[in-house]
Amino acid sequence: MINLNGQLAIITGGARGIGEGICKVFCNAGAKVAMWDVLDTGEETAQKIAADGGDIFFQKVNITDPESIQKAVDEIMEKYGRIDILINNAGIIRDRSFAKMGNDEWDAVVNVNLNGLFYTCKAVVPHMREAGYGRIVSASSVNAYQGAFGQTNYSATKAAIVGFTKSLCKEVGKYGITVNAVAPGFIKTEMTDSMPEEVIKAGIQQIPVRRIGTPEDMGNCYLFLASKEAGFVSGTCLHANGGALAV
């Protein structure tokens, strides 16, 4: 089994959905988890995971604000002296057809999904370089590759994350840092729970493994890429969609 004993992992957007699943999986693997989220409910989620034995603490962080990020990183380094793993999971959607999409909807998605990734990596990578070790894994999406109606903003940012990943890995590999991404497919979250049942069933019929993915499924993908065992894997995007899209 993969274990992350003694390692500290930052997981952004961890208050719910896939992020919560990643936090649970990483805690079960022995990591100390710093859950970042802009939502106050992150505290409740962290307490729930801790009650099940997880070594986790919550930091309210706005990843669109470099000062908020730096403050959280400084707190971690002062108290624990290390950051081994960075999981860039935080993201938003503002779906609308291109003809109706406003500048605010475009800017909001780019600011969180892409600028937030940049700001977070800028604050964390120097500490990984100094330590000579690090694992960075970021959330792309199946829609980075196939697109989706009403998601020109979201799909563009998720495709950009793949390019960012491939480029950054070439710069930091010599410091013992790997950089990868995960592209989730149809995953059970609060958003999918609100979909009509017939839509969910139709979506599952397009998945060869004939089920919807879970946050824990995604957590296990991130766990492998964040492990020491994945030390020769860098600059790649792991597709986790049950076979719905072969890339």
C-alpha cells in the first residue's frame, strides 16, 4: 500500500466534493493534510475527517489572492517546516453559451482555475526546491480534451493546466519535484446530485465501466501521483473517466 507517513500535503478546494475525497484518501495514507478552501464549511469538513482519525487542519485561503496564499504557506513552514505535496484541486464553473457569456464569467473562471494555480505554485515551489523533493498534482478535466457546450471558459482553463503541467515539470524535475495532472470524468458530487435522474443514467451508459466515479476514486488517482512510488512519472495527465474518453 502507498503511504504518505510524515509528509505534509496541501489540498486546495478540500471542503467538499472531489477535494474532500482527496483529503480523506490522503489522511488514510498517513499524510498530515492542510485543507485550503475559501468556504467556511471547510472547518466542519476537516473536523469530520479528524474525528475518523485523519491528521488534518483547515486554513481559509483565497487562491486568487497571493497574500492569502503566502500567509498560509508561511504558517505551515513556521509550524511544520515542510511542504511535500501540493494538490491543486480548487476550481469553479460559470457555465453559459459563448454567445451569452460575459467578461465577468470568463474572468472569474480564469482567475480561480488558472491564476490560482499559478499563485499557489509560486508560493510552494521554492520550499520544495530547497528540500529537493516535491509532488504537484493539478485538476484538469475530461472537458479539456472533448470540450463541452457552455464551457468555453472552463474547458480553456482545464486545457491550459495540462500545458502548465508539461512545462513546469521541465523546470523543476532537477530538484526532485514531479508535476502531473488528473482529468476526472463524470464524478458524483453535489453538482451531479442535482441533475435529473434520467440525465445521470444516460451519462452512465456512456461509461464502459457502467458507473459514475466517486471522489474517493479521484483521491486514489491523486494518491499515486503524489507518492514516492510515482517518482518517474512527470508531465503527464492521468485520465480517470471509466473509459468514456480514450486519449
